[in-house]
Amino acid sequence: MMRLIMSELLIFDHPIVTACSAYRALYILNWIYRYFTEDHYIHWITWIAGLVQTLLYADFFYYYFQSWKNNAKLELPA
């Protein structure tokens, strides 16, 4: 029952996840830009945490894209 409710909620939240993913992708581009243009710009903890968050968004978008491509209901693995 809880799985069904959570998967239903995630279907309505995909615009929010899309916006957060776009933000994170642009932020990573900012890190790359600042790494090459500023001296001593190395923040390992920030970079690792941002990459982990981006991978989680990418995982969601993989399942979202597969459901969109197959014209099926979005079902996330549990």
C-alpha cells in the first residue's frame, strides 16, 4: 500500500525533480568553470555530495524516460 502511494506521489513530482536536476547540472558546470578560472578552487566534499545527488536524479530520469518511451505508468523499483 505504501509503495503504491509513494509511486503515485512521485508521478506528480517530476516537474520538481526536473527543476532540481537542471539546477544541479548547471551547478556542476559552474564548478568546472570555477575550477579552471579560479586559483585554489578545490572543494572535495561539495563535489562528491553534488555528484551523488546528480546520480540519484539520473536514476529517477532513467525510469521516467523508460516509462515515457514505452507509454507505461511510472513504476520505481523498491
